[in-house]
Amino acid sequence: MPRFHFDLFMGTHGNLDEEGHEVVSLRAAELQALRSAGELARDRLLMGQEINSEDIRVEVRNEHRWPVLAVTISIRVERVGECSALDTSRLASPVRP
């Protein structure tokens, strides 16, 4: 069974998977990377930690430690109305049925 390494990165902080995990296929490794990235994002939000502009990234390497895919989750919050000179011409009016 192929071995894949799942390296986790949040912003500038990283955790390299030195041991790796046996996974049946590249597609299964992709699904595991998607699940891991989603769980990291969810856990940070549930714990009230700020994500700000830090991307959550899972990089997958094969048994030769060559990169084969990466999953990145980005959460951006853009607040409207907090600046003193808000350009209201760009805001759409509410749609009413």
C-alpha cells in the first residue's frame, strides 16, 4: 500500500509528517487532506481562535517525499462600514421580492 506524508501549515507555522500513513490511493490521500484541512479550520473557529489571513494548508508527499498535491483553505473577513469614508455607491441595494 502506498505511503503518503501529510504536512500541516497554518500561516508560517508548519508540522512535517515524518512517518507518513499508508493510504490506498492518491485519491484517498486527497480526501484525507481535504478532511484534515477542513477539521483544522473548523476547530480553530470553534475555539474562537482568529484565522485572519492565515491559510490552512495540507501538503501531501508520496513515499519518495515528492509533493503530489496540496489543499489550502482560506478564510477572509472583510468588514464593511468600519472605515470613516465608506463608498456607499459600491453597495448594492437589497433585493425585494
